[in-house]
Amino acid sequence: MLAAGSYHCLDDFFLARIASAAVIDPPQPAGQPALIGLAEARAAQQRIHPRVHRTPTLSATTLGELFGVRLQLKAELFQRTGSFKPRGVFNKLLTLPAADLERGLVSLSAGNHAAALAYGATALGSHATIVMPATALATKVAATRAYRGEVVLTADDLLDVCQQIQHERNLVLVHPFDDPMVIAGQATVGLELLEDLAELDAVLVPVGGGGLISGIAAVVKAERPQVTVIGVEPVGANAMTRSLAQGSPVRLDRLDTIADGLAAPFAGAHTLRHVQAFVDEMVMVEDQAIADALRLIMQRCKLAAEPSGAAGIAALLSGAVELPAGARVLAVISGGNADPAVLKRLL
Amino acid sequence: MLAAGSYHCLDDFFLARIASAAVIDPPQPAGQPALIGLAEARAAQQRIHPRVHRTPTLSATTLGELFGVRLQLKAELFQRTGSFKPRGVFNKLLTLPAADLERGLVSLSAGNHAAALAYGATALGSHATIVMPATALATKVAATRAYRGEVVLTADDLLDVCQQIQHERNLVLVHPFDDPMVIAGQATVGLELLEDLAELDAVLVPVGGGGLISGIAAVVKAERPQVTVIGVEPVGANAMTRSLAQGSPVRLDRLDTIADGLAAPFAGAHTLRHVQAFVDEMVMVEDQAIADALRLIMQRCKLAAEPSGAAGIAALLSGAVELPAGARVLAVISGGNADPAVLKRLL
């Protein structure tokens, strides 16, 4: 099932594992980063499966009836550390040379990638420093520290501070989304949902930096191109929608959403390329719809999602996505690390 | 695997299905109601499986580590109507003569049995009237009505009002817990958890009227007598603990707990007999421990349990139950119909 052309070939990835990190992301023609495909997703699955949960797909009949569709939920909030992020982190870390793990890792994140990287680094005997915004949720900072990550809080530009620390301490950057190995790790969500659902018409995926939808869409379009893949962004954090419109990664001046996990200040070159290639539609939702969806998911499905994880249902609820009656729809509930104080306010 | 002596034999149940309701619960020597066993549980499973969910068992590694045990959760909050109750309801209703379903059903409940009976009655073309306390949670009353149950709210004694309506309208009583067919339906939870867990040391079960623990304990002790079965009651609703001490069903004057689903004002003759025969230990938990457990289940396991469903974890948290380090423990998360207002207060 390995497609030709723009896909990496499997051997590249095996090589990358034993050679240097530079092999993983070879120079590409400007504006055309490599696309991952089934081979990379399957290699990632082989690599990470002892380290991550194979999360269940749950039927949500009553909730689906509200929207006239047959609804399934991919319960990625049950993943280790409470979000899908460890999939990409482990796929990246397990393909780094041992010397890189010894040097130590650095990244930037508002929360879920921070916790996942700290968890992954500790599990593999490495060490992670994560630059987090001063406004990060206290619970996400605490989780990152609990997994023995070193947290640097800053009010300055995250990427600037991250790169400064990277160079000062000679650390290896593990990007939260814009890395083919991270995308291939997230693509394992796509492999699992296709395994679980023989019949499927549409997939709804929350979009922050775009790593999750890039991986899922690459796998879904390779296996079942007739399935519609729809990305959902908050109105107040719509970097991917704007990047698509502009044709290149956009940097947002301002982020305004309760879905902290989707508040990526920019889309990546790799993720934009995957979204351009594989995603059928991007839609936007207001915070009010996200809050309403969160309550519905809790009351009808008994799942404690975080606001970001509710974006797909918010798209159905608000009418941002309209699907034919009876359509078989899967929404990815991407995480469950809701801050208790935020939850208290939203309920 | 059908035991002799006090167990029903399978044929009794087939007979019951085609004959009259009286066959289901034949007269017993005073104080010695029949015990259900594997045969009744398996017959129930055959009968109800197209009507109920086969719920998953989820590992809860991080939460278990807090207590030094290997913890699994039986996610019965994912059951239809949001609690385990439809198992017993369907097993009862599917063994009633058609004429009884036509007459209509009546029961008493603070909530989860009410919703389950309304759901089951509607699904089978019958009709249910449910007497609920005036203090019942608005969400549980609304759910019962949404499943097309007729709700009678009363400040008087529930059983009195229920029996009055039963006789006035010539309805069939479907007891919320004290009925061998209801107990056999709940016993299917026990069959499933044993299927899922080849290795198991202890099971923690929330106890209200005792239907759930009666069924689970009967199955567990028949299949793996070495597994410890522990029941958990709120301090403010401890009818089973007191009934055990007294040796006969006790009626409580006063109920005081946030776990509305466990606030049964009395233990039943059938359930007490099952608890006496099969349960190793009953423990009690304070509301504070239930609230703390609820938060932990939400934060660590991403499950939106109701307070009753958190009782097993509350027992671990409070030290009411102490198990050897590394013990393989399953806690039944019995329901997820938390009232948003209550949840908001508890978070």
C-alpha cells in the first residue's frame, strides 16, 4: 500500500532509527515537505505499541441521534497522559539516536505535548525541558512536572525561548506537531479507527497545530479515500484555516479560546502540506459551542473531555458541519485534561 | 457448573418465561429466598445481550498506583441509560408473560432504576409508572420522562404509594433490586468482568439495595471463590450493613448521602440473603471520600461517574478497604448520571 512519489519509503525510517536524526527529515524542495503515508504510520504503530494504549472506539447512539447521524467516538482521552500526544512523542523519541536522548530534549507547549514529552523522556531514560506560557493551566504544568519534566514558564515568545534554551544547553528539539515522525505517530489513531469501523463516512478531528489531523488524514485517504476528513478549529485560534487561505503557514498575533489544547500560535509547514493534500474541509466553532459540546459529552457519553476534545461535537452542534442523515461519523475526543476550575465554570 | 441445593435450575427460568410471573419467584422457606447462580446469570446474558451494552473494562494504572494496587474499572456508566440498571430490568421484563407487559409496569426509584424501567418498558412496547421521591434529582426525573416513563413524585413513603398505584391500576411491580430475575440480570456484570480479567484478587461494588453486588458476588463465588468481593455503602445509607448485623432486612428512618443512587431506604430479603451467602466484607465511606473519589476518577481516568459510581474508589481512598500491595482489583463504576449542579459543587 506504499504510494510512490512524495511518500517516504519504509527503509528511510529504518535507516533513521539507526543513523542520525537528519535522515528523518531530509531536505525537501522549498514549500514541499514530505508527506507521510501508510508505511510510516504502520512503522510507527510497530514502534510505539508497547508504550501507548490502543484506545477504544465507543458508540454514542443518543448523542448521534441529536444530529441525525450514527456517531462513534475515538476515546483518545484514555491515552497515557490523557491525550493523543504520546503517540507522536514516542515515535519521535524511539527514532532518535541514543546520543540525542542522552543530550536531552526541549520543546514548547501549552500543556498536552509538555506532559507527553516529559512522560516519554522519563520512560526512555532521557530528560525534557519544556517552555510553557505563563498562562498555561496550573494542572497541565503540574502534570508535566509530575512526569519529571523541567518546566520553563515565560511570557515571551515560546519558540524564541525554546530555541535559546536549545542552543544554550545543546538539546534536541521535539516539535509538538511540525515533524514527520510526530505526524506518523499521531497517524496511528487513523489506523486504529479504520480497524474499528468497517463502515465510515466522515471523521471529525480537532485542529491545533495540525499534527493529529495530518496523521489521521494521511492514513484515511490512503486506505479509504471516500471518507471525508474534516478539521475543526476554534474561531479564536484558526491558524490552519488562515494558512490554507494564504497558502503558507500563518502566525497568529492573538489567541482567544477556551480550548487551550488547540491554541497553537502557528501552523507548521509539514502540517499545512498534509492538510492541503489530505483534508477535505476545515470548519470553525465558537467557544460557546465547545462548552455546550463538552457538557453534552459528559452528560450523554459519560466522558470527561477537555474543551479541545469537544471540538468535533461542537462542529455538529453548531451546524458548522452538516452531514447527510444517517451518516456514519467518527469524532476524535483528543484529550481529557480539563482544568477542574475551567470545568466548574463550564458545567 | 450448575450447583445443587439452593440454586434455581435453568428449566425453572425457561418455564417462567412462558408461564406466569409466579413461577419466577416460587414460595421459599421463610427467611431463605432462593440464591441465583451461574445458570441464571448465563440465561440472563443470553436473554438481554441484544438489549444492553457489553461494557468495557478499563485499566486505571495511575489511579491504582495511588493505592499500591493494579486497578481496573468496569465502565458500567457506559451502559444504556447511564447505569447498570437495564440489565436487571430487561432480564425481568423479558421473562414476564405478554399479558403482564400489556397491563403495564410500576416501580419506585430515586433515579437510575426509574430511567432503566422506562427505557425497557418503551423498548418492549409496555408502559411504566415510576414513583420517585419529591427530592429526586431533576435530571433523573427528566431522563425517566424522556424514555417515556410516567413519573409520580411523592413526599410520602415510596413503597406505600407504589403499592397503592399497583393495586389501583392493576400493574405489575418491577422491584428495583429485590427480585431474583433482577439480580440475575445484574449478575451479567460479574460474567463480563471475569471474562475480561484472567487474574483478579478483589472486586469493589457500590451497594444501595444490593441487587448489583448480589448478582456479581453469586457469579464470582461460583467461578472463582478465591476472589474477595467487597461491598461499599455510604455511612449515611447503610441499610445492608445494618441488615447484616441484625440478620434481617432493616428499614432506615433517615438517608443522608450525596450518592443518591445508593440511598436505598431498605435492604431486600433476596439481596440480604445473597450478601450473607457470597459477599466477604461490607465497608462504609463518608461523603467526603466519595466526592474526592469522583474528582480523582474524572481527573485521572477521564470518566464522568456519578457519586454512587465512585464508592469503590472512595473505599480505597479512605482506607476503608486495605488490600495487599500489588493486588489486582476491579472497581465497578456503576453509573454516570451525575447531576450537573451537584458535579459543579463537587469539582
